[in-house]
Amino acid sequence: AIKIGVREMPPLLFSGVRFMLAGALMGAYTLASGRGFPAPGDRPSLALSAVLMLGVANSVLAWALIRVPSGLASLLVAMTPLWLVVLARSGGEPVSARGWAGVAVGLAGMFVLVRPAMSEAGPGGGVTAGALALCLSTGVWAWGSLNTKRHPHSSDPIGAVAFQKLVGGAAAVAMGLASGEAGRWHPGPAGLGALLYLTFAGSIVGFTAFTYAMTHLPTERVAVYAYVNPVVAVSLGLALGGERLDAGLFLGAPLVLVSVWLANGGVNASEPSV
């Protein structure tokens, strides 16, 4: 859906508007249901994570999807736990040999994934820039995730996420306007459909389902989403997006999924569900 949306709308504004719409709807529900928004003391940390994860990381993801297939993108994004290992170690948290093995296997998987697409597209094809941007995006997302974990809050979760979506969305919109994207905002029916789908299915329904699962299921069981998402994305890319299963995707996907499995158990305090 992101890939469809950025065909008609610039990536920063597309991401920002999506999150601001979701935040406004969740904020309205927060007020109507008597829930509270984050306390003033919780807001700076929540805002920082929102800017990193929603304002920057998701906007970079949208930009990259102009240049790389969605199946390849989903597998590169799935390697976020590798960044969690590296960032956790830089913050003084213990990392096991299993975690470092996950990083090594993941880097090999990324090379196998990207090389065929880079060779086919050539130096001017944009695949290299898109892949590097996705790696940056996952690093920023992991940074925001660790910030959230290291600064826990006691605010109502729905109110907190509504606040974060509004802040992260506003940051993305501001960056989009500053970079001159306003003149390229010309959505058609397909783009608007993608925007509404991501607002409701991704940002509201998906988040609610994830929160429910985290509340009622063990974390390690919820963490399997990191393995399911790429399978779904690759399948939809093949069925609906006109993408194809090349050698890199076929050989690199198992390496990436193994690396995520290794990294998920490689650092004591990290949770891939963030």
C-alpha cells in the first residue's frame, strides 16, 4: 500500500498525513472514552521516539519504496533486530554470541538480497540508494524503539500512541513542506485508497491487534510477526504488485529470517515487537 501511495504522492507528506489522520481519530476516541493523554513528564521521551520512528524512519521507508520492490524492502526492514543488537551493545547491554551471529548472517543475507537487483538496475537505477536508505530507516527505528524501552511511561497506551502519531506525523509533514513536496501532492483514487487503507488497517486496526496480542500472549509468540510480515509482503508483491521472485530474493530471504531469529535471542533486554 505504501508503494502504491508514493506513486501519486510525495513520500514525506504521504507518511505524515497518514499518521496525523490516524492520530486524530485515535485522539478523538481517547477523549470520547475518557482516557487520558500522556502526562507532561512522559511527553518528551514519547515525542522523541515518535519523531525517530514515525517522522523519520517511516518517511525514509516510503522514499525507498519508490526505488526498490516491496518484497525486498520488507526483508530489509525485517532486519531491525540486528540494529537492536548493535545499539544495545553500544549502550552497555550484554549481547550474546548468538546475537552477533545474527548480525553476521543478516549482513550476508542483505548482500545476497540486494546484489541481483543492483546488477540489473545498474548504477543509476536507484536500488543502491533505496537499499541504503532502508538500512538507515531500520537503524533509526531501532534507536526510537530502544528509547521507548529505556524510558517507560505509565500513560494510557491508546492516548500515548495517539500523541505519538500526531507528533510523528507533524514532523514528517513539516519535513515534506520544507523540502518542497507540496507542489507534488496530486493523489488519484489509487493513492487515496492506499492512504485510507494504511490509516485504518495499518495504523489503527493493526496497532490495536498488536497491543491486544502483547497483552494476552507471550512476547516470543508475538515476535513471530517479524517472520510473517516478509512472507506476506513478498506474496502480495508477486500477486498484486507485478514483482517477481529473483535469485536474490529466493536465496537471501532464508538468510534474513535466520538472522532475525538469532538476533531476537541475542540481547537480553530487546524486544523485536517494538
